[in-house]
Amino acid sequence: MRNESRATVGAAPLTTQLDCETAALLRQILLPILEAATDWSGLAGALARKGYALTFRSGRMVIVQSETGRPLSTGRGLGMPLSVLAARLGRPALRLSRDGSSAELHA
């Protein structure tokens, strides 16, 4: 079974498709971090300690592996959409990249 919550922009996927077991394990590890966050810099630090980072692509929050930059899931795919986090933590301060469609958290 595949994770069907994969977001796409045109034909290019924002994240890779995860099998349901991997997606469940990822949620189990990352969702408590997202739920416990009290600010964006604290969230970025907590994710970094686990080997993950936040990036933003085409208006979506994407969790990536720190070492490889490989996208794993969107916030929505983990059960914590950007809109929910932004309502709780405030709008994230972002540094827009040159391509105009991606950004990094400026925490």
C-alpha cells in the first residue's frame, strides 16, 4: 500500500511516496515534535536533533532528511498541515530562494 497524500506541483512530486508502514513510523516520530512546538526555531531545532529539517516548496511545508535533502512528507501528510502550525506558532519567517518557488525557514 502507498501513501496517497503525496503533494505534486505540475508533474513533479514534492515528496516521495512512502509505504504505509514507513509513513506510520515517520508520523510516530515526527508528529509529537510538531505538536509540542512552541515556536518555529524550537521546531527546527527539535527536528534537526532527529536528523530532519523543514523546507517550503510551492507554498507547502516539507520535511526533509538533513543529510540528503531528500523530501519525506508534507506537514499534511504527517497530520499537521502548515495552516495548523501557523495558526499556533504564527507565520514562519522564510528566506525565499532564487527559484521563487522554494524557501528555507529563517529561524
